[in-house]
Amino acid sequence: MITAAVGKPPIVRFSTKAPIKPQNACCRFRGQNLAHHDPLTGALNRGGLAQHVPVLAFSDIPADLDIDHFEQLNDRHGHAAGDEILRLFARVSRSIMRSNDLLARQGGDEFLAVLKNIAQEDAVPIA
């Protein structure tokens, strides 16, 4: 409720009739999701990767990925084009990877794919 006398600043009063509850689970999940994902590409960030893969299993294969000549593309065509290339790279990578594999952006054009429970010979076509 807001009340004000003529010529005076308004006074704001909050009703406490409704109980104040902590954030619901949906909002907490959304916040954690944002905290663990790169906002540009949607890939996991370093913190998100660390949370998903504290220790790699023997059958997990990490693959370092980067975009060749990205810096030159970014310098020549601008940051908006570079951002679009990063989004496209992440989207195409996820479409090739299996649903249980992980993709994390380490920074710039550097990504890490973690191929879960896969033999090395089966990982080559994905990587």
C-alpha cells in the first residue's frame, strides 16, 4: 500500500499477510542451470563441467576442441559474427554427440567434449 500527503514523499507499506517462502525448486534449478552454463553457447562452463565430471571414468574420453582460425574470423567479421560461429559450433557439436556426452566451453573458442562410456575407436568419428 502506498500513501502520501500532499507535498510529502510517499510511504510504502508492505502487507505481511501472505507467508514469505524461500525460492521454489524451479527457480533454484534455473539459477543453478544459468550458473553452470555458458550464456552464449548453452554449453557447460568450467564450474558446470566440474560438477558433472568430478573424476572421469576409465571409459570416458575427453576431447579438446577448438575452432581453427577463429581469431582471424572474429577480427575480420566482428564479434557478432564470432558469437554466431560459437553458437553454431556448439549446436553442431551437440547434434553429433550422444545425449549422455558433455560439452563445455572453456573460454574463447576452446571447448571440451567428454564422451561418456565409449571405446576409443567409437569416439573417433564423434570427435
